[in-house]
Amino acid sequence: MGNTWVMPWQTPSLMSQRYEFVLLASVTGANIRELCRRFGISAKTGYKWLGRYRSGGQAALADRSRRPRTSPVRCAPALIARVVSLREANPTWGGRKLRRRLQDLGCEDVPAASTCNAIVRRAGLRADKSPAPTAWQRFERAQPNELWQMDFKGHFATQAGPRCHPLTVLDDHSRFNVALAACADQTGVTVQEQLTRAFSLYGLPEALLCDNGAPWGAAEPVCPHTTLTVWLLRLGVRVWHGRPYHPQTQGKDERFHRTLHEELLRQHTWRDLDHCAQRFIRYRQTYNCERPHDSLGGDTPMRRYRASPRAMPRVLPSLDYGRDMLVQTVRSQGAITFRGQTWYVGRAFASLPVGLRPSPQADGQWQVWFAHHLLGHIDLRSNLQPKHQLRSIYPPR
């Protein structure tokens, strides 16, 4: 007496049972969950059949084939050949990148990423395993050119020339590779030449993030600036340094270095710098305009990047300071004298003027400016050191 009778679906008239259920469930005010219990089906199944009936009528209640919509064996031979050819040209690309690139090229009926992987396996084109990703804390600027990341990739030998030092510059927002240069050294002069080319083509970024090593830092233990960074400050580009011994601060450029190594550097034997430069040009084209980027949802960096509206000036802007500033010229040894005390600014600023004005935060403290950038402070309140002793305008590093 206490047993509840239910009507199972597994009957010879399965279609009629489904049809009867959806008719009853379609009545205004019907208790669909109670009908599901009575017909011996789950609520999920009941709502599924009800949805099919409303969209396709009685015919939609028939069982549908469980055969996959796409299958590697059903791909057109021409499409399979296209997948294989694209994979051979890009040996490290997986199914997602292959599929997205085929879509970008306008191919029709592009198979799923898993199918692309299956085609690759059948062609014997297995990829080497990439290093496991590191769980870094990620950040991203809201717009292109708000921040560029810059660093040298580890240098390597060439067969008939000097070692190659790849210089890389990456836009933080779009991952667009602004510069990939085959350099013979890592000097400030070389970096300035490459940045001049990049600035002339893409405009000026708001800031550049680099590490603490030469040529953009660590020239002196007290002053964080070099001749290169002083040049950048004059152009209106702020210079930021990552935390010492924390390369993950420039995580996007570090990740680009790993990609560059896997997809290009390890794939070739390098003859000389000219050979490197030509290959770098071709790889930049692939990376920026063709290669789908996982962090961009499959977009290419070129789709996210736009040139900066701040054009590279033909000559360096003059160093003019307002009437509210006292102007001091930095001596050859990098120091200035103010109110009888000697303060160290840095040799990189030798023969250049800096501006001084009272700090609005504290009496007796002065700000030291170079162009539009605050360098440091002069604190006249401290009398613990002799007046002739050299003091630094920078906080301890």
C-alpha cells in the first residue's frame, strides 16, 4: 500500500510516453516536478524534453544520434593537410592555437582543438613538453603603451660571429612585441639605438619596466639612474625597476623569452648576427600577427595593440623649469651644493640642470626634479652629519 507506482520510460511506446508527458507538462499550472516523479524521470530530463518539444514539436522527441558532430576521420583530406602543414611550420603549437589560426585564415568547418591534436598525433608530430607554468601573480595595464617591459634574453653563440644578445620589449596590455633585436652587446648605447627605432615607429610609452642590472640600473650603489634612463626621463618616459632577484616582476617578458626559446631559438643553428636578425623579423611577424595567444583569449597581440599618440620628438626636449624652482647644474662628479650642503644626484646627470622647490609635506625639505620627474629630496632638518660630507637625495636602496 505504501509503494508509489511510477511509469518507466523503457516501454515499447517510448515516443508516446514522451509525447504524453510534454502535453501534460504544457498545461497551464501543471506541476512539472510531480509529473516527472510519476513518469519515473528526473526533473532535468523532464525539462529537457519539454524544451525540445517547445522548440521542435513532436518530431524533436526522437532520440538523437550520439555520434560526435566532428571526428578526425571525417575531416576533409584538404583540411587535415592544412592542419599538418600549419603544425609543421609551428612545431610548438597545440590544438587551440592551430584551430584559432585556421579560423583567422578563413577556413570553413574547422575541427575542434582536440581533433587538431588528434590529427597532429596521427601525423607523428608530437610536441616536446613545455615547462610547467609558474603560479605568478599577474597584472595587466588597462591600455596599450601604459607600460612596456624590457630585458635581454640570455645570449648565445653564433657559428661565424659575435654572440647574440636578444633584446626584447613587450607591451604589457597587449603582449605586442615592440622590439626583438639581435644585438652584439648589452650596452646602453645599443639599447638606446633600438629604443629609438621602436619609439620612432610606435611612439612613446608612459613607462618602461626593467630590472636592476646594466645598462638600465646598478651603475652606482646610490643613484638608480644611468645615462640611458636619464635619456628616457628627458623624453617623458618613466623608468621603473623590478624588485631585485624577482624576475617575475617582468613576468610577461620572461614568458615571452620562454616562448622565444621554444619556438625559435632552439629550432635553428645560428650562423651570425645577420642570420639572427632575419629570423627575428620573421618570428615577430608570426608572434604578433598570426600566433593565437592564450592569455588574450586566442587573439593575436596585433589585435589588442595600437600605436602611442605620443610621437618621438626629433630633438630632446629642453630642460625648462618654472619660476617656483631654483635651478642647479649637476657637477661632473654628480653633486650639487645647496644651502651650504653637498648633495649627490648622480654622474648620469652631470652638466644637466635640476630644479629644486620646497616640499609641501614638510618644512625644511626640498624636492629635486629632473624635467617632469621627481628624483628625490634634500632634507635640511638633519644636522647629524658634517656639512662638508656628501649626502644622497635618494632613499636607501
